[in-house]
Amino acid sequence: MSAPVLSVRNLRTHFFTRAGVVKAVDGVSFDLSAGEIMGLVGESGSGKTVTGFSLLGLIDEPGRIVEGSIKLNGVELTSLPDAELRARRGKDISMIFQDPIATLNPMLTIGQQMKLAIDAHERLGKRAAEARAAELLTQVGIPSAVARLRSYPHEFSGGMRQRVAIAIALLHRPAVIVADEPTTALDVSIQAQILFQMRDLANETGTALIWISHDLAVVSSLAKKLAVMYAGRIVEQGPTAALLRDPRHPYTAGLIASLPAMATPGTPLVQIPGTTPSLLSLPTGCPFAPRCELATSDCNTEPEITFVGDRGWRCFHPVSHARELTT
Amino acid sequence: MSAFLTVDDVSRVFGPNLNTGEKIAARLGAQVETRSVRAVSDVSLTVSKGETLGLVGESGCGKSTLGRLMAGILAPTSGTVLIDGAPVMVNGVKATTRVQTVFQDPFASLDPRMKVGDTVSEGPIAHGLTTRAQAKAYVAGWFEKVGLDPGWTDRFPHQFSGGQRQRVAIARALAMQPDMLICDEPVASLDVSIQAQIINLFLELTRDLELTTVFISHDLSVVQHVSDRVAVMYLGRIVEVGPVAQVFNNPAHPYTDALFGSVPKLVLDADELVHFDTITGEVPSPLAPPSGCYFHPRCPLATPVCSSDVPCMQSLPDMRTVACHHFKEQFAKSFGKAG
Ligand SMILES: Nc1ncnc2c1ncn2[C@@H]1O[C@H](COP(=O)(O)OP(=O)(O)O)[C@@H](O)[C@H]1O
Ligand SMILES: Nc1ncnc2c1ncn2[C@@H]1O[C@H](COP(=O)(O)OP(=O)(O)O)[C@@H](O)[C@H]1O
Ligand SMILES: [Mg+2]
Ligand SMILES: [Mg+2]
């Protein structure tokens, strides 16, 4: 294995709000190699977006990275001055959001926006910039790219706008792209086209991808590597197929078992009891314990992540086989 | 089984809704959208007593519009909707309490300033299903039925989680003692673990109360799980209807086949490089739908007849209907795939 392009260790990002400290990210570690795709899954509020923002240095007041290390191509990002971080953002690491409207300026043509994005990090003549922009639009599957450079965002469909956002993220061939639920708002037929293309692009360009999603099926068809978040922590991580086939953390096992695809039509689904806890009033110890059938008094202490080979889980009583939970 | 809900040749057109300024601008030749959308186009359907009909299709294909037409809360431009032989709407006003609705976003559909108990009892009191004096006990009963603490009737919507709010919305619909529920994306905004809880509640209630249901969702695995039959829509038209197992396993319409082929499945084999059967292109604008079969520009089986003639609904021997000139070839293809 080559050295990882991105190496995250024990990342903790907290928000110091009036109501208390929100520990949105509280123990995230992983490595990512060139061209690798990692799925980051979890329910809403589990800290996926805040993890992505932390990697890009986009955490604002009242939030702060309170602990941990983020190394991009060997450079520690958490201690970089703002100006240097800005110089890397969009160039070495970039982000795609669920709603491309948030990143596209409605007043500028796609061509103008792509030129600005290029200018931010590179001196390219007008011609050359246009050629680069058109090439990327073509690569992400936008037909008649040269003509479309003169279009405004509102002239594109939702799917096409997301392709433009992807093209912009790819402009400087970054080492890492964080994609935050980029296909969640799109229809399945468009989602399938984009998933297909992203997989090829990561493969061809060597860009590593973090694909944030709440949809296990989407992630399983795209990412070779998977991390599952719960209450700010990665509770389980490892190779996607093995993890889904044989989950170790009771939360992961419950999540998979609760999918309609796992049940006979019309029969009750396996359900995880209770709701996700408020980050302001987390129980001491394992945050999943109150919902966990396997919890014992051991779980009043927070488990560290245990690695066995390339699989890791944060649990004292790992499930030995998924089937045990479904019966 | 006989039809309980009958949708007979129903269409709904939405006009461009221009204000005066826009109308003048359009007259003067400005770029103002003056075309109308045929959101639901010549739809005929029946739902049998006690059955759950799933309604699927990509966004903008007319699922919500059809749902509102079936619930009697939106007037059709033409055609009629009957529940147990009686029209759901008379002179543009909802004419029955026998059909009730549950929507995607329970927060938007619950009044934030009203105690949830009052929200739930409002309709039943107005329709004489309970009295003001008995309302509290009446609501508590429905709360229990949907898995909410009956002591919570004095709370406000913001004091509930998303899943609990959806339970309140279900209680409100059920408190009207309907025979039929129209559920429009009822679990779409919920997390997976909460989704399972609501789906289980839904399965239990439809069985216990013998409800007839239309379940609208863009999530095909959810629809497959809860429905007896499923209808597939494309640009306002129904392209295929039939028993869930048949439609999912052997689609008779090329669009059904393509739609189901694009849904990512849980991949459990590390060496499998997933192949997506992607549909080429995008859904055309509903403002200017293609001629003939709406799907023909994206259809792998299209021939000249598909761009000239609208295919009519044909009944197949296995209880399904399909609108396609080439359903026999599609059939052969999907059976080939399955075998
Ligand atoms: N600016 C902020 N101030 C306070 N809390 C925040 C802020 N941003 C995010 N959070 C909290 O951090 C937690 C994780 O959020 P997020 O990363 O957006 O979750 P996800 O993307 O997994 O749905 C949530 O509880 C959220 O309320
Ligand atoms: N009130 C309305 N006014 C104008 N157009 C509408 C209205 N409601 C829906 N439409 C249009 O009708 C079509 C079908 O919409 P809808 O029934 O919401 O689809 P779905 O629920 O399948 O996403 C879309 O093109 C939509 O823009
Ligand atoms: Mg998020
Ligand atoms: Mg809708």
C-alpha cells in the first residue's frame, strides 16, 4: 500500500454553544489512499458534515477543532494559518454539497464561475481556462460543453447543476474531494449516472473521495471502504462488503437489518428501539448503549476503537454474526 | 375484489398562473412562461378494498398531484374520482371524510402554535366523531394506537422528534376514522432506523383497521415492502400497474425496467464491480413533453410508432396493465434477465 494522501487521527470538533458543548465530532480516525473511495454513513446529526467541514478548515465560531490531526500529503492542516489553508482549499482538497445551488452564483455564467475558480489558484489565459473548463464539463457528462459555458445555473436541471459542481471541484485535480450527500436530492436515474461517473473519475484521476451518505446501498456500490458514524464517533470501519456482510458493531448490524431490502415484503422490519441521542446530553460511556440489546455495565465506560486487521469497531460486545440480530 | 377507489380518466392541468404584469410582458413578447403543465394525464386506476397501492416515479412525474386528486383535496381538470361509488369531491369541495392524507413533512402539516391534542381532535369534533368533552380521551386512544404516550396531548409539535411528529400526523388522519389513507412520502424525511419504526406501524395499522391505502414514495424498496400492487408514473401518465412481485421482478414497460435498474442495491461481494443500468438523458420538461409515448426519446426499444402514437393501456394475463407498443419484447427481455 502506498502512503495515504489523507490521514485523520482522533479528530474532535466541538461547538461551544450557549446551551452547552456540542461534541459534533468526537473521535474520527481514518486513512485514505490515492484514488480510493470511502463511504461515510450515519443518520442525521451524527457528525458527517461537520467531519467534512473540519477537513476543509471550514469550521467557524462557535465551533473549533479541539483535538486531533489532519494530514494531507504529509502536511498537518490543523496548525496551518488561515491564509495557507485557503490556498489549499479548492486546490488540494475540495467539497461538493447536497445542494449545488448553494455553491453556484446565480448571476454568473458557468464559464465565468469556472474561470474564477481556476484564477483562485492558477494563472491561465482566457482561452486555456475555457478549454480546461469545457474539458471538465465533458468529463462529468455535460453535452455540448463549450456552448454550456455561456449558460446560467438556472438554465440547468438539478442533476446537471450537480455535475457542474463536481466539475468545479475537479478543476485543480485535488488529492481529496469530500462529497456531502451529492446525489440525495436527485432522482435515481440521474444518481446512477453520477455514481458511475464518479467511480470512473476517481479511478482515472487518482483523486481520493469521501462520499458522505445516509444510504448504505449507494455507498456499497461506490466505495471499497466504509466508516459508520454515530453520535460524532466512527463506531465501525473497514472494507465495505465485509463490513456490510458481517457487521460487528450492534448499531451497524441494526442499521443493515432494518433495511426493507433485508426483509420479506409485508413482514415487520427489524427496528432499532429509541431515537438518536441529543449531543448535549450524551450518556457517559458508549453513546449507543441505551438503545443496545447487548449492552452491559461494561458499556458505562466508553470503548476505544479495536482493530483486527483492516476492520475496526468501538464496542465491548461486538456482534459475531449479523444473522443473530435478525432472528 | 371490487374497486373501492376508482380513478376514471382523470387529468389535471396547472396553468402558468401569470400576474397582470407578466401577462402584459408576455403580450409584448418577453420571455414569460405561458405554457401549462399537464401534471396528471388521462389516468385511470382502481384500488381494491383493503389493498395498498404503491405509486412510484421520478420527481415531478405527478405522484403528489394524483394523490391529492384521489384524496379529494384537488379538483381534476377532467375525469372523476369515486370512493365506494360516491365522488370524493363535489363542486371543487372535498365531499368525504372517508379518505385522509399523511404527508412527508409532519412539521409543515402540524400547526406549531397548537397543542398536538387539539390538532388531532379538531376534525373529529367538527364531524361529530367525538365531543369536546370526550375529545381528550378520544385523542389519547389514538395516541396509544400509534405508539405515542397518551399523556403527551398537551405538548406542541416542536417538543416531538421527527418520527414522533409523523406518528401525530398519522393519529390525526386516523382519528377521522377513514376507510382510506393517502400517504405521500411519509418516511422520506426520517432516518433509516426511524423509518423502520414508522413502516412497521403503518403495516400494523393498515392490517388492524383494514385500511385501503395509496403509498407514494420515491424509495422503491419501501414501496416494494409495503404494497400489494404498484403503479409506475412517467410525466403524468401511468405506464404500468400490477402486483408488486410481477412489476418488480419482470417489468413489462421499458421505463419500469430502467428505473428499477438504476436503484443501487446493497453490494455484499467485494469483487463485484457494480454495473448500473443507467437510463440515458433526463426526464423531458413537462412543459413540452415528447410526442407519442413520452418515454420514447430515452427508450432502448423505441421504433417510429412510439414517436407518433400514444400507446394505450393493455391488460396482461397476470393482472397487470401496461402502456407500451413493445411490451412483448420488454417482457422477453426481463424474463431472459431473471432466468
Ligand atoms: N454551527 C453549529 N453550532 C452548533 N451545533 C452545530 C453546528 N453545526 C453543526 N452542529 C451540530 O453538530 C451535530 C452534527 O451535525 P452534522 O455534521 O451536520 O450531522 P450530519 O451531517 O451527520 O447530519 C448536530 O447535532 C448539529 O446540530
Ligand atoms: N400548484 C401547482 N402549480 C403549477 N404546477 C404544479 C403545481 N403542482 C405541481 N405542479 C407541476 O406538476 C408536475 C407534477 O408535480 P407533482 O405531482 O408534485 O410530482 P411528484 O409528486 O411526482 O414529484 C410538476 O411538473 C410540477 O411542477
Ligand atoms: Mg449532513
Ligand atoms: Mg411529490
